[in-house]
Amino acid sequence: MPVLTLKMPNGVEQSVPIVGALTTVGRSRENVLVIDDPSVPACAFQIENSAGEFSLSVIDSDEVLVNGKKRGEAKLSVGDVIRLGPAELLFCESMPLPAPRAGAAAGDGEITDLEALNKLVRFSEKLLGRYELDALLEQMMDQVVDLTRADKGFLILLEGTEPRIKVARNIRRENIEDAINRVSDSIIASVLRSREPMIVEDALSDPSYKTSESVVNLKLLSVMCAPLTEKGEVFGLIYLGNDKIANLFEPRALELLKIWAAQASLVLSNALLVNELRLDNAELRKRLEEKRYGEIIGACDSMREVYRKVDKVAGTDISVLITGETGTGKELIARELHKRSPRARGPFITINCGAIPENLLESELFGHIRGAFTGAVATRQGKFQAASGGTLFLDEIGEMPQALQVKILRALQERQVVKVGDSRSETVDIRVVAATNKVLEEEIKKGAFREDLYYRLNVVTLRLPPLRERDEDIGVIGKYFLTKYAREFNSKAKGFSPNAAIAMKKYGWPGNVRELENRIKKAVVLADKAMIGAEDMDLSPESLEPIMSLAQAKEEFQKRYINEILGRNNGNRTKTAKDLGVDPRTIFRHLEKLEAERTGKVLPPEPDELSEA
């Protein structure tokens, strides 16, 4: 394991193992190797470890020399000497062995720096991929207590600004009871305040702590602490103690603890992040349950109104017409109607009326007998017969040819069907649910859909809102799909970036939930980072809905609202004008504009428009 050894003119020496992907060097305490000299930049250079090859890159200094030559970048080999101002750094193959402690015999149980670092590396490898937080923390503290010859060790993490003891272990690898009363509040506060590791050689005699109530009551002797940091912020500390021996911990031990704490900070921050993501996922599951209706996700007001109607009509056999744009989940609602009905144990049969050629659709619906047409080599039942005892879902009913509409109407009225080529009728016991993305009232006006069939199907209408009208549901639906496909494809993706979350709400989603699902699925499959961005879902600024002027927005709202009131009044223009408190001519003019938009006809300006011109 490569090591970077620092030597200063005043005799200070320090060695740091290069165990991570990046090792930074500079004056700032956030660096892996800190050079305490005012002439050294906050972060002078970094060493990158890429598959066992090490390269130096200068960040903020023009005084970095590698083997006597000024370099901005350099490949490093064992034995290279790096100079930075007054500091000399040696790129070594392994940590130099320390001299034995005075009075200590070889083999008396003292652990060398090299052994300690080897334990650290083995421990880090052991923890790769393991994020059972409680077990991880206990194992870490057992190792630290062994390495430092302490008789107890505490792992303390900050919850907000309050330190909380998460692990308390003794030398026998047992949990310590009543841990909160075994540590010194004043020593902890001092380390958190200074953000520096420290040794208290004899707490009862130390002027800074001998008057501390916790030190006196606990009769503390040797104490050593090191902060745990992430991005310069302290999130906890390691606290070690031995109340039998004073002056136990030496500067060498503190250096080891600093190295261990740096590595432990990485392991712990990752573990805490994963633990937080697990909590987030648990919260997401809870929110999904709150916002789920069977297999449908969403709890905005318009969807709650749909669920309320489903609950009301599910127990009956009346026909239901589900309307809405493509991709809004019409089949899911139809399935919920079936699951919540007395027919739930029966079959749920689906047929897409727009996906089957007209010459085959009648056979698909009603079946055929052998020899009824070329290719009919055997008698076959249709969807109506297959759905008997259950529910028949006629998707895209607006695409059904008119010739078949008559037969569908008769089948719904009489509950009897006749196979193609047969003369005998068969009784069927079905409930029919139909769906369409067309406005059937307009299709009736154009003569493309039978009015009598429309009223037979449309006993109750369920209108599914488009996704762009379900602003509060988009985030929850998006996270559901991301979690689902990240698990399915073993992806790195864990969440959405803030820009992606905003873009998802601003985009118009012409394909609705189906489009959202497909875009997230693609982004998850191709993801090479944890957070999915707007660009990963192809939600560029150009694809977002343009911002309308206030005048345009008012006009669009007025148009939709007049249409809604006309629908309530069954097209009665006079009553609509009265309800809206406007002159009837306003409604006539509105309808003329709609017709002009449909046909491309240019209307003459209104009188008031002429006067303004």
C-alpha cells in the first residue's frame, strides 16, 4: 500500500496511506495530508489512484517540484520526492516502522503502525457492500479499542447539533450500559468546537478539565478523541478512554486514530447515506400506500373523484364509459372496477377495437364456427363468450366500425351474441366497460358513432385527467417508476436532481403516464450516476411547454370553461349565457370561433374590434 511521508525542517514527520481514489495535500484541515505552514496553499495538489496507477495534479500552487522539476502533472513511482515550499514528501511503498516505545520490549503486544493500517485496509474491504449500520459501527469500535489499547470506546454522531452515543464498547467487545454517563461532556464539546483531534493525558490533573464535573465524577485519566468529518463538516467523533493508566495515548496513537477516523468517515458517511435512502424508500412506500388506489398511483382531487365514483358503481352491473387521453390509465381503472365488483372471481377480458382489422373484429368479438370463412378451420368463441361471468373491456370503442356498432348495441341490449357463420344465439352474462380517447359527442355529430350505442355505454362516465393536470402526483409516480426499474435493471439511479423534478412538472406530457414511465425507464437503464437529470429524460428547455402571455392564458381558460358549462347544459346556449352572466351573443361568438378553428375559416372582426382598429 503506497504511503506519502511528510518531512518538515523543524523535524515534524507524518505518514499517510493512499487508500482512497483521491489524496489531497495542503494547509486546509479538509485535506487528507495537512501541512501546517502559512506558505502552503489551502489545497496545493492531489494524488489520484486509478487502478493502482498514481498521478499528481497541481490544484493551487506554482511551487510543486517532482524530483527537482516543476510539474503541473506527473505520474508517480515509488521513491519520487515531492517538494512543496518548506515541505518534503516521499512517495513510499509502505509505512515506515516506528521505533519501539521507551521501556517496551519487542513482542509485548504493542501494535505497529503498519499492522494498524493493514487492519484498517482489511476492515474497509470487509465492509464493502455491507451497510447494516448497527453491526458496522460495533465492529469499527472493537477494532479501534484493540488498536489503541483503550479499555472503552464510544462512537458519537450528531443529531442536529446534539451529540448522541450510537455505539459504546469495552475491551471485551461488549456493549457498555449507561453509556451517556461514561463520557466527558466538556471533552466532547472541546473537540466539536475545535474540530481537531486531541489527547488528554491525565484528565484529573489537566487544568482545562480537572474542574469538570464529569471528569471528577468519572475519575477520568487517559482520553483521546478524533472528529469524523464529511466535506469539512463534523458529523460525529470517536472517543476512547482508559481510566487505569495515565499518559497512555502518545502522538503516534493520535496519528493512527486520525488516519482511521478519515477512513471511517468515508465508510460511515456512505453507510448513513444508504441508511437514509432506506428511510426515504420506506417513506416513499408509506406515501405510495397513502396515494395508491389498487394499482393506480395518485391522490390529486380529480383522481379522488374518479375513485369515489368507482367505489359507487363497482358493485353494480351498469355500463361505464372511461374517457381520457392516451396513456392516462383507462385500463387500470377498468381493472379496478372489475376487482371491486361481485364479478371479481370471473374473467377480465380486454379487446382493443382499434388494433384489429375490421374484417376480423366481428370474429374476435362474437366468435365463429368452422368453415364460416377462409381460414376458419375450427369453431372458436369470441371475447363476449370468454368474458361471461366477468367483465368485458372494450378499449378504444371510438375506433369501432359502424357496421359492428349495431351488433354491439344488440348484444348489450339482449345479452345474446351470434357467432359468425352461425344462426343460433348464445346468452352471455357480462358487464361491459368501454374506454376512448375521442370525444364521442363530436363523433356522433360527424356521423362516425351511433348515438344509441353511446347512451347504452355511457350510463356513468369516468373522465381521467391528463398528467399535466396532476401536478402533485407527478413526483410520486416518477419515484415509483424509478425505484421499480432501478431494482429491475440493477441501476445506480437513486433519485431525481432538482432540475429534473422541476422539468417533470413543467413538461406537458402528451403521452401522459405511459410517456413518463418510458422516459424514466430509459434514463434508469442508461444512468451512470445516482441522480437522474432533466437531460437524461430528454427534457431539454426546448421540450417544455412554452409560457403563454396572461392574455392567452385567460383566453384558454375562458374557452375551456364555456365548453364545460355548455356540456352541463346539454348545449343550451341561452341557459349557458345566463349561468355565466354574459350576453348570449358571447356564446354564439365562442361557438363560431370553435367552428372556424376546426374548418380553418377566417371570421370577420367583431364590431368592437373594428372600432379599435
